[in-house]
Amino acid sequence: MMRRTFVVVRGEVRTRGHNSSKITTVKDLARSHLPLWIRTTKKGDVGVSVTVHPGSSHSQIKGVTEDGVQINISQPPVDGRANEEVIEYIAQVMGIKDRDVTIEPRGLKSRSKVVVICSTSG
């Protein structure tokens, strides 16, 4: 089986492997190659389903399940501090700026969130 690498650049994905010059949109790629817990927004940004476990001893990715990414966060869920830590931690792990990571509003007061990574980051 051939291993493929995907690089997101401004809403497009360049695949490396069999045909290194092939470019497709994030939306098309999400439909065919990515797990169900990764999706795209209308703007072409990438959304990742995340379950947050606040109040842990330190922030870390706990694991990946068929429902999404499990993340331990050191901050408690008080006054939005855990959400801020989620944004900062994911930005740090991905090597992007905090402003390029957001949480969809429906997940601001829940452990289950969709974290959106801006496709124009970089």
C-alpha cells in the first residue's frame, strides 16, 4: 500500500505519492480520504471533532478514537480558560498562530467541540 502525504495550502491539498502534482480541494479530499471526525467548512477551513478533558495535570493529546481526538487540558473549565488552552495547545502542536484556530460556538460550553483550523494559515 502506498503512503500519501497531504499538505493544506489556502484551501487546497497537495498530495505527495503516486502523482505529486495532483491538487484537489480540501472538501473533495475530506469526502474521500479523511475520517468522519474531520470535515471542512464552507470557507474551506478544516474542522476536527475534539473531546476535551479539562483539569488534567498537563495538556496532551490523549488519543484518537472513531469519534475524534481526545485531549487532556491542564486548565479548569472556568471562565473559558479551558477553551483558550485548547486553542493555544492545538496551535502549538500544529505550529500555527493562535488566531488561526477557533472553536465552533456550539462547543464553547461542552466537552465535545469542533476545532476549526484556518486554511489560509502559514
